[in-house]
Amino acid sequence: MLKLTNIHTYYGNIHALKGIDIEVAEGEVISLIGANGAGKSTTLMTTCGIVSPKKGTIELNGEDITYLPPDALVKKGICQVPEGRRIFPYLTVAENLDMGAFLRNDKDKIKQDLDYVYELFPILANRRNQAGGTLSGGEQQMLAISRALMSRPKILLLDEPSLGLAPIVVKQIFSIIEKINQESRTTIFIVEQNANLALKAAHRGYVMETGRITMTDTGKNLLANEDVKKAYLGI
């Protein structure tokens, strides 16, 4: 479904991604793990068109989307939940969700999707008229995921969904991520420092070090890999 081939991305003179290859099949949950500064978030930013690669190609269902702008990629079904959530703090929960559906005009299906995200996250239904900025960190993460779902994505990109959240909330968020994948067959690409949870949720995983993919396998096999255990699981 999504294919990154020989992607090289730079920030000025800094060579952030050094020829990475990643494939995501339809219906999969893929996790990309690695240390801070490895290039994980840059991978998502490049995929979403926020940063353009200097070399390589990105394909969605066989179509070259390498240099399409972010809004065009949302129309094609790629939506990112950014690191730090970045909701609209002065808009209500309901207004944030409306913004997620900004590029859509299928009102009946928008209502259907709104009901679905309120079912996924009942707390958001209870607080639909509350300003997004007054929500807790976990609730804001729920809102950010829901806002992305309102675009009806074919592939959902999640950048550090556990960042700054209490462990019990992180488990809840990952449980919902798996539910979204299973119920709606939405393809999910997760970038995450919590390697344990990310690999448990993933069908397959990639390990990134200093801008390069150094390992790929099933999530289960990576969890059992001794090098991964030592470097990322604290075992």
C-alpha cells in the first residue's frame, strides 16, 4: 500500500534519512522504533509531504506521491497524528473534529464517523463543547487521533502517541489503536519510543539507527531479538 524506496532527506546540511526502504501493506500495523534523533519523525514528515526528500520515491498503491503537498495526501487517504498532538486549543472538541473532516463533503458519512469516534472515546462525547486546550494530555491525544480519523484515512500515521502520558493512559491508547485497525481495517504506521508496546501492537516492525533501517521482522520476532532487548527494551 505504502512504499518508501531509497529515501534521502536533509535538514540543511544534516543528512537525516540515508536511503531508507519501508513497505506497509494494506491492513497492517507497522511500528518504527529507534532512539531519539534516529530519524523516526522525519520518516513520517517526509511521508506526509511536510519535508521533501532529495532522493528516492514514495508510492501509495503504486502511484508516485513523492512531492505532493500535505493537503493532497490527506485527500488520497494519508493522515498524520503529529508528535505533541497539536490540537486547536481554543476550539471545542466538536470543532476540532469538524476540522478533521474539512476536506470532505459527504455529510452522512461524516456524521457516521463522528458517532464512531465518540463511541471509541466516550469522554470526548461528554466534553464535546469544552475547549481542546483544557483537556488532559491523554484526552488531547484521544482528540488528535479522532480528528485524524474524521478525514477517513486509508493509512493513519502516529508520531509518538505515548509521549508524556501516564502508563495507564498509554495502554488505553494502544488498545484503541489496535481496535481501530481490527474494526475498520485502517492501516496504521506508528513511530514510537516505547518499543515494547509498539512491537506488541505491530504485525511488523522496523528498527532505525542514525537515519538508516538496521533491522526488520515481525513484531513478535523483534520483541524476542536479543539486540532489540538490550537496546530498546531494557532487558
